[in-house]
Amino acid sequence: MQYKDYYETLGLPRTATQDDIKHAYRKLARKYHPDVSKLADAEARFKDINEANEVLKDPEKRAAYDQVGSGFKAGQEFRPPPNWDAGFEFRGGEAPGGGPGGGGFGGADFDASDFFESLFGARARGGAGARPRRAASMQGEDHHAKVLIDLEDAYRGAERSISLRVPKEGADGRVALEERRLDVHIPRGIRAGQHLRLAGQGASGIGGAPAGDLYLEIEFSMHSRFRVDGADVYVDLPLAPWEAALGATVDAQTPEGTVQLTVPKGSAAGRKLRLKGRGLPAKAGGTPGDLYAVLAIALPPADSDKARQAYAAMAEAFGGYDARRERGG
Amino acid sequence: MKEATSFALRGSVVEDELTLTTFELCRACNASEEHIELWVSEGVLQPTGAGRDEWRFGGRSLARMRVAMRLARDLEINSSGVALALDLLDEIEALEARLRRESAPRLRP
């Protein structure tokens, strides 16, 4: 297990005041919050920031952390000394955020690192595990998870087997994560960011009360070829200069396969050709999206005498042509 | 992965097929009715129906409400700050969508 330098995470010296910690946390949280930030590693960064804050904002946890860790550097191999926490008492406290997804359920569940748990125990992180609400009869909680599907799945509809980590209370009252597999039908025409509700697939109820629901948030895996905007899909269509200038019939890739597309003569780069209704299919009563082929001009390399001559002949033929002026610049 | 088994669970697409009651939205977002009332009064949620017992929320309220709850909790900002942040996030999203649509393909060598 690696030592985590919580001060470094928040960019603070060990002498920072509680106010410094609060300010540093708020500033970094605004920057890296996964709902706000577009950075690719925002979710991981936010998790670290959150965990650092969770320890340092609490004077008792901070004192304990300072005592055990002052000689360590971030990333160093770490093992807590025996009885290191004698004299401290950690409260469960409110559950800090885990950001969306985060691998677990509910979003309220703080996804603590092994390092954190070795110091403060799984109970200290609040969330689902440390919230044993007892009632004679209570409906189970709703659960949330993210599902990554391919764009093609949304075009055709699909069945996907997903696995979820579900907190489950054992006979000794300890809560452990248990793997659960579900086969789920992905409806044709579903869009990224939409949610599927599976009734009764959340946490089981207590005392005969009904189970909660499971909400699955749909995300598309990155596609090297297609970009998706709501129901509309975009694909780049490279053309040779003569195809763009003279017009041509070319093959274009769509998520449903190859189609033939007529490129009008005099087409400029960036022009969009719309294939109506070839975007994501409609769901009941709706309209399908459109597919746009965005034209790009590819220049063949001048890597042979013949090719160089062809470019030279072009230059001659277009004697007065000034590419800078034509662009309107 | 894609072979047809008739045992696969079928769900409802929240955004297209469902409206949620106050109770359902509370459960789905782990929120109290007071939370919901707060977000309605801030204009973050716009239900139809007269009082909170008759409110019906469009399916898109689910994601909006969850983001609102996370921002309020993680960034420690008040409800009008969250409302502002959500409006700005919507605006950024719309601008980025426009950028994606209009992004001119690069010239290739």
C-alpha cells in the first residue's frame, strides 16, 4: 500500500491552518468536480482531493494522520504501525461525495482508498456501509450505476451483461461488496446521458417491503470515427481535391454500414452533407436523428516526379489563385 | 454478449417514457421533500401540477437533481449558486455541441 500525502494533494504545507485547508479544498473541488470539469482525470483527482479534505478538515483525524505519517513521502510503501490510533476516536460523520459513478453505488458513497481505510477503517467513510437504518419495514434504496455501450448498440438495440458491486450485510453485520450480474436489454434509439429504470432491481426491502429501483446511466464508449450530438451523428468524409472540385459518388461509413454518397461539385472542406434519418433511430413516437458527413480535403503527397508535375500543372492552370485571399482572410 | 436471451431485464427510459412523482424523485436522488421544494423554488426543477403531492417531474429532472445535490454537497455552495452553476453548465453544453457540429475537419498532408 502506498502512502498518500494529503497535504501535497491540497497543495498545502503541513503547517496549514484549518482555514487554509477549507479554502484549498473548495478551490480544487470547484476545479476538478466531475460534474463541472472537462478534464479527463477529473474524477480521479476529485476523489483524491475529497479524501485529503476528509482527513485534514477533521482536527482529530488530521492529528492522527500527522502522527503516523510525518516521515513518509507520497507513493512510498506504507504500513500503519500497531496501535497507532490509540487515543483517537473517529466518528462516522456525514458521507462526503464520491462524485458521479465512482465505481460504487449511490454517489453518496465515499470511495476511499486502501490507504484511507487502513488508517481510519471502512466504517469511517460513511455512505451505505455505515448507515444501518433499522426499521420494521422499509422499502429498499434505489441504486445507480453507469453503463458503457457502443454507438452501434444504440442503433440496433442490444442485450448487455453488466456486473455491479452491491453492498451486502453479512451474518456478522459487516457490510461487504458483492458482485452481481444482470442481463439488461438496451433499447434501440437510447441516447447518451439517458437513464434506464429497472423496477425492483435496487436494494432489497426490509420486512417484506418492496425493493428499490436500479437506475442505469447510459454512456457511449469513444468512437474513433463517429461523433454523437444528441440524436445526430457526425462522420468525417475525406475527399481527394478533384472529388471535391468535380463532384463524385463515394462510399461513406455509417454506424449501420457503408452507404453511397453523392458529393456535389465545388464542395469545400467543412461542408456537411446530411443523411436524413440516418442518425440514432427514433423511439416510440419520436423522430430519428440525422447523420452528417463532414467533408475534408485530403492532399495526395507529391512524392514522385509525376505527382510533382501534376501539382506544377495545377499551379500553372490556376495562375492567379491566392489561397489566403480566397479564404477571406 | 449480444445473443438474444428473453431473460434480459427491460427497463424504461426515464427521460422519454417516465414522469416522476415527488416521492419517486426523493428516493431516486436520496433527497428529502424539503430538498425538492428548495430546487423547485430556485427554478432548478419545473414540475407540472399544483402542490408537492401533485407534482410530476419530467424524466430529465432526475439527472438535473442529482447534479444539483452533488454540487451543493461537494462544493458547499448554496441553492442559488447551484442554480446558477446548472444554467451555466447548460450553456457550456449547448456551445460545445455547436462546436462539435461545426468543427472544421483538419487538412491532411
